[in-house]
Amino acid sequence: MKRLLKITLVLAISLIAFGTYAQDATHAVGSIHKFKVNVDGSNVHLADHVGNTYTWAVYQNDGTTPAVSGTDYLFTTAGAGAGVDANTVNIQWLQAETYFVEVMEANLAGSCTTLRRLEILVSAGALDLAVIASDNAGAVITGGALTDCNSGSGAIIDNATNDFGSTTRYFTVSMDTDGQPWTTGAWGFDFTTSAASTVTSSAGGTVTGSSVAVALGTSKVVLTVVTDNTPGVSPANDISLNMVASNAFITTGAGNTNEPGTNLTNNTSESFVITASPETSVIAID
């Protein structure tokens, strides 16, 4: 009985120790991080390691199976892998998983080596798209500035027709991974607006129907939204205009990764209120 109790206690302690073990860092799919050894506070290579050779490797979550370059990760620095004085390497994560990053340092003669490794949790949870009501330069508009007269206010209306023109507003959509602007691959999303509108891209993207494709190197896109004015009594004829994004994704060498459902709260912008002008009739003459 005492032997059984002793074994049970050892097992319990082992499970507690295992359960409290955490990854060394959590990164996002698509993000790029620099891994480094033997540097000082200014990232200068320490003199007593100059001439040594470094070999970097990435392993899957079992710690022994090599991760697949181009599917799981990419070395984004030229010559990454083995090389004299290559004590830093940039890694881009392509798939959500737990990985081990390992470096082997060999002395100048190549006869003695040291191994170090980190455990990295790569998650799609940090992928985050945001939509804001903005000006045409992408600066956020909030509060009372969101409410304004329609673009036809104060303009001369053709006395022969009932065309009260249209109003233009702007929405900026940005993509982050791991809290950093996503610039290392293409991305895209679908959208809807709360009022009948024509949507075009002012900068950074291509609008096709209700979808937007954003090119490599661009972390945000400004969309121009044009909606017909609705003259009449205010506020009954005011227009509340916002934008809702959906199906957001980034594209890496391994394909597309979608924004997780936990990050959708900022996919809807605040609403512009386009205030109606009176629906003045044509001028009649007796």
C-alpha cells in the first residue's frame, strides 16, 4: 500500500510539472521573427564566437521530426541554415502548430558543438483584421465628426429633375498578425455596407464585386464608398453608413489562413450619419 502511494505521488508530481510547462513564445501564422544567439545588447556578435559555425533547424511538435520548409515555416534570411557567423536567422511561420527551433554551434575547428532549442507555439489566433471609418488618407474619424450633411447640401439642384446627388465616405481596412502590420503576403476579405453603395479602392487593393484583394507589401487599404443622397425630413431620411468585413485571410507559402472567429469584434466600423437635406420641390411660376 505504501509502495502504491509513493508511485501515485511521483506520478502526480510529474503530471503537475508537465502541465505547468509552457512554450517559450507564442507567434502568429504569417509572422516573421528573428532568432539569435551570442549577441550583446546592440545585437553585435560576441568576439569570442566569431568564426564559429551555426546550423539552424525547425522540428515538429514531437521534437524529432523535421518541420517542412515552405509548408510549416520559411527561413527568410539569405543563406539561412549553416554558415560561418550565421548566428541569427529570420523564420516566417506558415502553419499553426507547436515547433522547436534549434541551433547547433560548432567551434572554429568544427570538432565540438553545443545545441540550444526553444519551443514555439504558432497560432492563427493573432490574425486580426480591423475596419474603421476614416478620411481618404486612412485617418480614423470618431464621435461627432461621423455625423455631417450630405455632399449635396448647399449645392444648386437642377430645377428640371429630382437628382440630389451622392455622398462619398471612406473606410480603412487593415490586417495585423502577431500585433504587427501584415506586409509579407497578400490578403483579402469580403464586405457589406449598410446602405446601397458603390465601393472602389482608393489605395492598396482591388475590389471585385463584394470582395477585396490586397497585394503583397500592403497592410491596409482605403475604400471609397459612394451612396445616393436621400433628401427629406431628418432624421427619418438620414443615412447610417458602415462597413462589415468577413472571411478575412492572409496568404503564405502554405496557402490561405482565415481570421479566427475570436477576433471579429473589430470587423464592423462605426457608422457615418449622412444627414438629409430638405426635399425642396422644383420652382414653379404662376
